[in-house]
Amino acid sequence: MSTITLDFGLPLQEALQEFKLAGLDSRERFSFRIEWSRRLTRAIGNCRTLKARKSYLIKLSAPIMARIQGARDREEAIKETLIHELAHAWCDHLYGKTKAHGYQFVQILDRLGRQELASAKRKDLKSVQQHENVTNIQPGDLVQFKYEGSLLVGRVLACGSKRATVYLPGLQIKLPYCDLARTVMGKVPWPWETLKVGEKVYVPLKQGYQAGTILSLGPTRAKVRIGSKVWNVPYGVL
């Protein structure tokens, strides 16, 4: 019977690279150490804060990992577990004590491109998420959200118990708090602030990029005249 070697070296490097690409470089913010645990059998991993602030201990379950067949599948499981537990460390570091899988944790998963996992957790959180985000988002804040396939920035006009009223030029909508991410003014420009009516832009069409002129700016799209035709073009492709 062959012996299974458990090693988190390469999976950890890959996990840290994903955090770095998402703008979360833990080596500059806090310290952590990773241990294999033979006693951890009811969870594949966990993360806890040590007495020294900004220091975390991540434990991985050796019995559970050893049962995963195939070296590559095992490495992938180790990497995803490390990403999950490091996300907990980041959540504690950035926000202090919060719900284990609360709104802030879900936002970190979103930044790491784990939208499916984040969406599943949103369904489980419901009112807990709503309460946490109500305390974080206030009227006047700039927030990011997805609308008709585009990532937009709007300003919060009013906050209800479950939804916030968000304003964009020509559009006023109510959105659940779990779909909003607070942003810092100036870091994310409004699309209509970076483009101007009459400005020349290039639009990707089937025959390649075509030059056009902006006729008007809407909340999600710009009207662009190309030759004799007028196109409604999403800001993301301009």
C-alpha cells in the first residue's frame, strides 16, 4: 500500500498568487501559519485568531485530505481550502469580529472570483447579511453593482430595511444590500464622467473596430453614431 504525502507548498503558492491578483497580499498585512491536524475530522479546515493580533493559525484536516483520490485533485482541494481559510483571516483583519460567513466574507470571495460559492452563501445568509450591510452603507455612499451585465457605480439616496435606493443619471432603482459593494469616492470613476458627448470612440463590431461619435450618455450605455447608424453601446466595450 502506497503512502500518501500531504504537502501544502505548491497549493499555498497558487492561493497566495490569487489573493495578490485580487489586491490582497497577506504577507504585507498579517502573519499566519499552517498546520496539518489529525484530530480535525468534522471540517476540512479552520482558521482562528491567535492571541497576538494580526496573527492566524490555519489547520487542515489530514484524515479528510488523505481520502481524496488523485494527487491533482488533492492539491486542488488543499488550495481551495487554503483560499477559504485565508479569506476568513482577511475578513477578520479588515473588519474585526463578524459573522463567520457574513456579508464581508462573501465580498472577499467575490474579489477572488468565487462568485458561485459566494452566491450560494448569500442564499443562506438572508436577514443576517441585510442587517450587516445596512450598518455599512449609508445615504450618499458610492456603491458598485451589476446591472444588465455591466458593472456600474451609483449613489445611495435612501436605505430601507432590505433594499437601498440607488441613483444614476436617468435611472433610480432599489437593490438588495447583498448586491451592493461600497467603494471609495474617486477610485472608481462614473462612466459618464470619463466620457463626453461628441467624443470619438472605437466600437468592436463584426468587421473590426469602427470609429464613432458619442451622441448621448445613459446609465448603462452610450448612443454612438457610426456612419449612418446609431448604436447603443455598453460602457464596458468603449
